[in-house]
Amino acid sequence: MDKNLIQRTLSGIVYVAVIILCTTPLGAQLINSISPDLVKQQYLYYGLITLLMGVGSWECFKIMKFGKGYERFVVFPLVIFIFYVFSKRYFNFDFFFDFRLSEILAMVLIVIAAVTLFKFPNELYFDSGKLIFTVIYVALPFSFALGLPKFRSYDNSFSLEVLFLFILIWSSDTFAYLTGKFFGKHKMAPKISPKKTWEGYIGGVVLTLILSYFVEHYHPDLRGNWMVVGFLVAAFAPIGDLVESQLKRNFAVKDSGNIIPGHGGVLDRLDSFIICVPVVYLYFILEKFI
């Protein structure tokens, strides 16, 4: 058997296992079965998101090749500060999904950063542009991810929004790939991602909607309507992949890193997650007013 395939399979299994253990009560239950009351599930999730955000920031810093100006010394303190602000809300149970101007502005900035990447890439060759893009593209989405799950400290409960978000993203990628492989004819973005087709995109949307129906049916306790979440994920997950592909293309980089053997870096694996999180977060805000 191909050694690369074995490596990809094993690292993929470990990656999925870590996601499951950190986004469901299983992680704390497993650890506490060895030593009672050793850890709360919310700390495992926070540790996961912190690790992913930290590695993702470093990968973005390396991809964009910062110069020797002051920006290279400012970028990580800014990332840490933004994440710290959201961390305080996380541990104070302060994610009420009310309409906050600061959150809407942050989401607008994510859109502006993505548009700049595609339409005005020369702006990102300046260290100031690299600084702003890194903070917006990495720090904000992972900070918003802290607000998706619900948890209680007294019984160590932890809701499954993030787990199912990952599952829908994985299904969208898989369904889009398989549909595109067998039926794809019309290229979606040939210069950025030659293998993506519109047929694959549509297939990913339809089949992810079917899966999200079962999520909604069997888990009515989750925030929002998961048919809507499934549609949003299937619609925006490919955009996340295109954003990261364009970023690497602009700076002539093949992979964002190699922390996951055979799969690349954190940004390679979580490109769709980075875009889907603020979209789903915004939906959770708006659905309270519907």
C-alpha cells in the first residue's frame, strides 16, 4: 500500500478523533473516567480553538512573507488581544446572539478582506495589508467559533453545534468532490481551483441539505434550523476553499503548513470552517429576529 495513503489515513483518523473529543462531551467523559473531575468539556473545546487559531495565525504569517517592519511584531499581539476579548465572553456565558454593531462590523471586515484578496491583491503585498488580513482572516473567525456551542459547568454538558458544523463541512466537500468527479463539466474557478465544477457545487448543496434534514430531525435542541445551516455551509464552504487557494496562489505557496501529515496545515484543513463560522454565527443572530 502507498505510504502516503497510509500516512494520510492515519493522520486523518487522528484529526477527526481530536475534533470529536473536543467538540462533544465525550472528551471530558473519557478523561474524567481516568481521573474524576479533572477537566470540563468547555476547556477542551477552548484549547482546541486556541491551538487552531495560533497555528493558523503562524501559517498565515509565513504564507504572506512579512517583511522586517513593525507589522511583524504587532500581528500576533493583535490576534491574541481579539481572541482574548472573545475568550472573556466565552467564559462569562456572554454570547447572547443579540444584534451587536461590533460583531456585524467584524463580519463586514471578513467580506472586505476576501474581496481584497481577489480583486485588489496588490494591497496585500504591503506589510500593513498583510497585518490587517491576517488578523481579520484568522483571529475573527476562530473567535466567533467560541460562541457557537452552549455548555453548563455544573453538569459538564456541551452542545453539538460545532461537531455538526464540521460534519456538514466534511460532507459538503466530499459530496461536491464525488459529484464533480463523475458529472462535472463546467469549471467553477479554473485558475484558482481547477478541479472545482458547478455540477460538484450543486451536488454538494443538494446532498448536504439531505444530511442536514436528519440533523434537524434528530437534534431539535440545536440552535437554529439546521436545514438553513446546511444550505449556508454547502453554499459557503467552497468559497472558503477558494479564498485559501487564492491566498496561497498570490504568494506562490503549495501548502499552508505540514502539521497534519499528508493533509497540509491548519489553514488547508479549516479553510471552509474559517468562512462558514461567521456565516453561521450571523444566521444565529438573525434567526432571533425572524
